[in-house]
Amino acid sequence: MEEHIVPIRKYIKETEMKRLELEINDSIFDTFKSFLELLPKSKIKVKEIDEHFHIPFVSNAEQKEIEKNLRNTNCHVVSRSKVVKI
């Protein structure tokens, strides 16, 4: 039985992919997606992101500021519900 050994460096280079974020106008969106379908599926991966569910990342500085504010006990508002008998 003959083994075929592929150097890992060659394998990594061939499978390495880059990410590109695009904002495309609705008027050409379907045309652009049709164009992407012409490209080899093994070379490109398409994932449509619905903006309504996309939450952008915060920077490290923003994250630290948020955590600092949450540690402040005076920034929390306690809400209570009231039961009303009818």
C-alpha cells in the first residue's frame, strides 16, 4: 500500500481563506449573489447575515468601560411589579 504524504505547509497554504465583509445595495444584491454562484464552491463560502440579528463587537476599551459601569452599584435600577386584584 502506497502512502501519499502532503506537506502540512502546502496544505495550509491551499486551504487558507480570507474574510471580506460587503454591504451591497438591494438593487444589485441578487445579481451579485448570482455572480458568486459561478465561482468554485470549494474556493468560496457565502454566508448571508441578517442585520437585524447582527450585534457588532465592542472594542476592549468599550468592554472595560461597560464592566466598570456594571460594577457600580448606584447605576442599577431596581424595578418592581405590582399585583392588582380586579
